[in-house]
Amino acid sequence: MGAPIVIVGAGQSGLQVAESLRSEGWEGGILLLGEEAVPPYHRPPLSKAYLAGKAEEAQLFIRSPEALAKKRIDFRPGSRVAALDIARQTLTLADGSQLDYEGLALATGARNRALPLPGAELDGVFGLRTLDDTRRIAEALAATEAVVVIGGGFIGLEFAAVAAAQGKRVTVLEAAERLMARAVPPALSDFYLALHRAHGVRVELGVSVAAVLGEQGRAHGVRCADGREFEAGLVVAGIGVLPNDELAAAAGIACDRGILVDACSRTSAPNVVASGDCTVTRLEDGSLRRLESVQAAVEQGKSAAAALLGRERPFSARPWFWSDQYEVKLQMAGLAAGADRSVLRGSQEAHAFSLFHYRGEQLLAVDSLNQPQVHMLARRMLDAGRSPTPAQAADSGFELNTVLATPAPAMSS
């Protein structure tokens, strides 16, 4: 029997590659290597429902080892790949053993950016990325009353919301002048600043953190560059992630702050694809795009499986994301970069509204808060290339689904 297709990384995207290979007719061996000691699991609930005690750990797992075995997917947890030889089509594992492959998928994910501060090594200082991280944070959270979150992005604010809901004294320290600045427009930054403060969270913007303070090896506070100190028995850093592209780069595969892939998840190496958070795509203008989302992980996984089978399945859908903080669900469709105006639909005071972002008359993205039907319609409109006028979008009485029912404009010759 020939060499298997090997998938490095057993997260959402790696699992998708494996299952798509089988469902698309691959009858050969499939080897799924996971560095963690647990089966594939959903990552988004870690900072939301699971940490809040609203989801059991068993609910996180996407597939059990038994379910994978039924699909003839050889799942091997606790397997770290140390080296890749493209010419010989072999992998070397951390224990020194070697594996041959017929095709290879790299779904190595990303890791937390390390906190570059004195005291970052103290007990009580965490990043939030893996199931093990979340288990330890939950234990530490139960044992403290004061929490500092370094970083006002999605992960940091989701954790802050959970901690505040448990009655903890929470301080968020953000270096930028507004929250979630990389991901949302100023209007949403302002909304979330007011939301967190209304729930008792202290939010400090434009601050530089100088050190984590501790005694006897354990954190007890944070000092800022301006000399202010904040008490903390638990410090959670949410300052971004770095793609795990070192294995690919060492093997000579093209990387640039991530493994470079095309729309079909192919890398620069023959018989090697990549998908998920470890990847980056170069756009026509030369800029790089990395999408950290479940949708991208799943769709790139499908594209990667197709490519390994010699088929074309480009990932072309508009991206979408979500975040749960307190009673507010933010759902984002499309990318607002390049927008020159935005219009409001709904009521900010009622915490139920959407922002429609336009370049000229072309809809680029929609950010919806507690308006799931608008979000679903936005995804459909963006994928179909349809745009309500700004006036229609701002009119809550206008039926957005009529935009999808209207025939597409004829293409000019």
C-alpha cells in the first residue's frame, strides 16, 4: 500500500482536510497528526461559553477518536513534527521516527504572541489559545478577585466580559486609542467601550504596560509606563498571534508572516498544501491577508483537500466572524477596509443595530449587533455581489431580501 496523505495539525482546518479527502473519494491512508493530547475541538467557545461555564468540555470536541477511526482517519494525538523534507517527501517526528507521505497538508495554526515584559514568566500570567490554557485560567479565575487584561482585542474583551460577569474587578489595558482597532470601525469601538464600562470594567486606552509585578513567583499586579499600578491575581494577555510557519520555512516553502498559499490552498512546494491560521494570501496589490476565523479554516481545508486530489476549489466566499460579549453578539460579514462611508440600521440604544460599510455605492461589509437575520442577509448579498443603496440600508422598514430577488445588472461589454 502506498504512502498516506499526512495532515500536520488536528485543529478545525486539519480535521476538515481529512474529512474532505474521505468524502471526496480518496481511498488511501489519511494520517492526522495532532500536537495536543486531545481530539479536535472548537476553539471559539474557549473565551466565551466554556470559560463562562455555559458549555461542558465534552461539547467542545468536534470528533471523537472513534468517529475518526470509522472514517479510516488515523488520528495520532501528542505527535509533534520536527522537520520536513520536501525532496524525499518525509516527515521527522520529535521522537526521531520518520513518515513518508504522498501528499501533505500543513494546518499548524498559530500561537499567542509572547508578552515581552519583565514578570511575564510569573505564575498567574496566561495567554488564551488552547484548551489547556483555558482550564488553567478557569482555575485561576475562581481563586482571585482582581483581573488585568492586557490587550483590548476580541479575545481580551471576551475574557473581560466573562470575568466581569463573575463579579471580578476587571481592568483592561490597551495600547491603542480605541478598542479592537484592527477589526472594527471607531463607532463600534466607542460602543464597546461604553458597554464594558457599564458592566464595571475599568478600561484604560493609550497605555503602555511596563511590567508584571510579583512576589514569590506569583503575579499580584501590573505596572504601566506612567507609573500607575493595577492589582491582579490573574493577568491575561491578548496581544495577537503568530502563525506557526517555522516548519514550512525551514523546509524551503515560501512564507511571509505565514505560509503563502493561493486561492486553492496550494503552497510553493509540490504535493504540499496549507490551510487555516498558519496561512497567508498575497493580494493583487501585493499586500498580505490572513483570516483568523472558523469559516476560513473550514473553507481552506476543503480547498486543500481538493488540491491534493488534483482538483480546483478556490475559497472565494466573503469572510465572516463573530464575538460574544455580555448580552451582545457581534457578527461581521465582509471586510470594511477601503470603505468611505457607513450607515446605521437599527438602534444603538437598544443594542440591536447594524453598520453597512460602502465604497461609493458598493457594499463592502456589514457589522451586526444582535441582528442575526441582517447578518445572514448581508453574507448572501456580499457573496452575490448585490448592494442595497445606503438609503435602503439605513431604512429599517426596507426589506433587504428584495435586493437578492432583484435580477443582477447586465454586464457591460
